[in-house]
Amino acid sequence: MLKQLLENLVKPLVDKPDEVKITEVEGNTVCIYEVRVGAGDFGKIIGKRGQNANAIRTILNAVSAKTGKRGVLEIIE
């Protein structure tokens, strides 16, 4: 569910949506989402002064609070 949400948030921001890969690593209390984007799209995910990344993290935290596991976003170039 959260993986699909992240895809819907990230793909419209990048120039190459086919190169977006999201990996989900689950732990007992934490779920880490690793987002990999194509060359040149890293800055678009981060945004000016990190605004896009912070907005995505805020949405992820709000939605993951309902699941009982903490969601962590890692953006990998």
C-alpha cells in the first residue's frame, strides 16, 4: 500500500518515470523505502532546499502511523 503511494508521488516528479525503483525493507517496527531514480532526476526528488523530500516524508509518516510501523524514506541516486 505505501509502496504504491510512493510510486504515485515520485513518478510525476521525474523525467524518466520508468527508471524509478522502490524497494521495501521491513523490520519489526520500521519499514524502510529505498527510492532509486534515473540519472538527472535525483535533484527533482529532493527539490529546492529539500522541500519535495520533506513533503514526501511527511505524507509517508502520516500514512504509516495508521499501520503501526514507522516509515523511513531513503533516496538513492
